[in-house]
Amino acid sequence: QVQLVESGGGLVQPGGSLRLSCAASGIIFSTYPMGWYRQAPGKQRELVATITSIGTTNYADSVKGRFTISRDNAKNTMYLQMNSLKPEDTAVYYCHARRAITYPAYWGQGTQVTVSS
């Protein structure tokens, strides 16, 4: 049974930082490309950042230079370091794993990030 469990969300002031974690089980984590997505109220879910099994990263333009995605294959965990947070970063953040396009996609339950003064 595959499980992706996010943690680290919360309330932070504009300009602040948060670090999200995604702990994976039930998959061979080191072989899976991983990603973070987010969904704000009334909006579609959007890609935030991805990281391949060998650590190549990709970011949405809206978070480039502020967010950093990383992974620790020894701990089966992916991270999202979020700096210089803005109110428009407020959303539920989801962890995503998919081995390849022909494989099923897995999602975590999400963690709420609220940026507000």
C-alpha cells in the first residue's frame, strides 16, 4: 500500500519561510520522480516543483528563486523549502509520485499553507 504523508504546513507571515516534508512508503522511493503541487480555493491544482530520481529539478515560474525542492532517498522523504512567502502562495500543498506515464499516480492528503499577516 502506497502512502505519501505531508507535514510542515501552517500559518506564516509574508516574507517568512516554511519547510514541507513528504514521507513515502510502499514504493521504491529512489526510483520515483516526485513533485509538489498546490491548490488554492477556487483554483485548479497547479504544479509547483518536480525532482527526478537523480535529482534534476524543475520549478513553476511563480516560485523560482524562492522555493527549493530536494529529496533524501535514504529517508524516503522529499522536501520543499519555501522562502520569501507571499499571500498568493496560500494553498493546500500536495505530494505527488509517479514512476512513469504508464504507471498510476499517487497523491498525499495535502498540507495547508497560509501566508497572512
